[in-house]
Amino acid sequence: MDCPNDDWVCELLARLGLTGFGARTVEILVAQPLKILLILLAAVVASRFGCRLARRAVEGIGARSPVGERTARTRQRATTLGGVASSAVRIVVWTLASLAALDEVGFNLGPLVAGASIAGVALGFGAQSLVKDFLSGFFILAEDQYGVGDTITVADVTGIVEDVDLRHTRLRAADGVVWFVPNGEIRKVGNAAKGWAVASADVVITRGTDLDRALALAEEASEALASDPAWADRLDGRPQAHVEAAAADGVTVRITARTSPDNRAEVSREMRARLASRLQQVHTGPPDEIP
């Protein structure tokens, strides 16, 4: 019996003296099931190893975030994307294993592979932007660049993230308009909800006003806010007062304070109210009447 160079089963049967009908029977009843079993076992091993490797790779991407930004959301997203990567590896491995098993039972894979190749090329040309969106979305989620509830700026759009998935990001702007941004189009994004934020309050004082006294009152407003128990825990350090700008209609005095992104709006409003109240003393009373 002539055996192909790479058919070790045929060579083994020939050495055992099995030829013709006997060899064919043994090959169908024993050899082919054995080969398929080996293929399935190899697929199980490759699937488990590949899934574990993909999961570790994705979790490693998330672990490269700064220590201060490693939140439960980061770990959860890394776990979720690890599952997505594992599923992709599992699909590839078992697809190849299925094709190998079909080849062992004599199924002609030529037309199937040729048709799949043509369809794959056509789909690749037509879905380039879609693949680009999915890859970009994968890294956005894996690196936790932003999430639902964050205020971000993408290109010329600023809004709150309402949804983010592998394909697109949905933003709601301040005017209520909902923007759908394909992830593949995002080249630069600013996240105002990461770590800490700066709250600021401006008040314009008219020209001719005693600027030194105005700054002294602004400093008093900063001290009062920092010593207020209701606001002290929302601040990271003492607010700072300074002259921000000077124009023909007056001088802008600004107070800035470092706080958390969630408290920025409330701290800004409180600082603005206290600053405006203090600066009214420049016009309404002498220095000894300042509270």
C-alpha cells in the first residue's frame, strides 16, 4: 500500500500488515476518529491557553493606567474586554479545528475556502471603517480613557458621555443635542472627570476701584471658604485669588480652587457668591466695616 510521506497512520497500518479493505476499515473506524479526537484536544488546549493570554494582555493594558486612576470601573472594563478577547480567540481556534476535522472526513474545503476568501476580501474593503471603529473602541474601553457620566471634549463637541461601546460614543451636549461619534474618528479627547478639577469664579470690578483692597477682600473670601466646615472637605488646599485680566471696562478678579470633578460646579457657584459679596464692600463701606 502506497502511503503519503506525512500519513503516519497509513505507514503504521502497512507495517502491521493491514492492506486493502482491512486497512481502509481500520482507518475509518479507528484512525479518523483518533485524528479528530487529537484535533479537538489540541483545540481545547489552544483555546484555554489563548484565552488566558488574551485576558492577561487586556488586563495588562488597563494596569498601565496611572495609579490614581485605577478604579473599580477600570478593573471591571478590563475584565469585560478580557472576556471579549477570549471569545474572539475561542471562535478562531474552534473554526480552524472544525475545518481540520471536516478535512479529515473527506469534505472538500477548496470551494468553501475560496468562497470565504473572496467574501473576506470584499467585506474587508467595505468594512474598513467599521473595523477601525471597533479597534479604537476596544482600546478606549481597555485603557478607560472615559466612561458613562464623564464630561469630555471630542473635536469641537463637549458633552456628557451617555454611552460608549466598541463602535461609537454617544455624547449629550449642554444644549441637549445628542452626538454620535464613531470611535475610529477620535484622534484627541479631553476628559474633565479624571482625578481632579479646578473651580474658578470671576468678578469684574470697575476702573478706579482700589485694586489692592479688592484683592484683600478676595483673599478674605478664600480664607472664609477654606475654613467653612461645609466646604473644606470639598477643597484640595486653599483657594487662590489673583487678577486675571484688565480691560477698558474694568479688572477681572478670579478665585481658583482645586477640587473633585463632581464638586467643581458647586464650588464655583459658592466662590462666585462669596467673592461678589465681599467685593461689594469696596463700594458700600469703609475698611473698618468689612465683616
